[in-house]
Amino acid sequence: SPDATLTIYNKADLSSDPPSLSSSQISVSCLTGAGLRDLTSALADVAKAKAWGTSDPSSGSSEVDDILITKRRHRERVAAAHEALLRFEELAPLGEEAIDLASEELRVASVEIGRVVGRVDVEDVLDSLFKDFCIGK
């Protein structure tokens, strides 16, 4: 599993017999560009592991391998939306008896994503007005 340490060997173009390397070791040539894709990929894996808190982002343990969310608050909101959608998937097959609960999970997911993309809800504005500006006192 990738950790924060990568060993990078430069001047790979000078060796006719490349050594066998572990997954945390990369041989590159700045002159020819050989190995730079491997280096970029390894750096992306380390960044994903750090951003998502997974030990091995290439294992598929993250549901969103192609997405890198750098802000903790955004990761938390997306995770909350994901959890709400998972609950919706459990409730939806129950039909009419769970329609209220299922629709609430969709609303929660929508609100969480709205918080990431900057959508302001009327309830948020009213809450802020009454809390921060003491309207009505």
C-alpha cells in the first residue's frame, strides 16, 4: 500500500539494465521522460490516500477513485450525502410504507451537496437572520 514515502531514481536513461523496483520505488529519466507517468500516478495515489484516509486508494476501497476532494469540510459533506443515499437505497424497495423516510434521505443528500456547491437554502438564511441579527426582539 502506498505511504507518504516514494523513492525516485533519476537518470534511468543511463542504465541499460533497469533494476527491479518495489511499488514505492520509481525510476525516471528527466532527459527522455521515461517513468514520469508512473511517478505522476504514484503521487496521485499518495494524495488520494491522504485525502480520503484510505491505506490503498488503488484497491477500489474508495467509491470515488477519480475524485480528489481537498477540503475536509467538503469531504465530510460528500460523505454525509453518500450515507443518506445508501439509506435511501435501503428504504426505496419498501415502497409506500417507507416513502416518507426515503424521501427525507434524498432531501438530506441534496442539502449536503448544496452545502458543498454553495447553494443557500431559505431555512439557512432565516436561521442566520434570527441567530445572528436578533430580528424580532
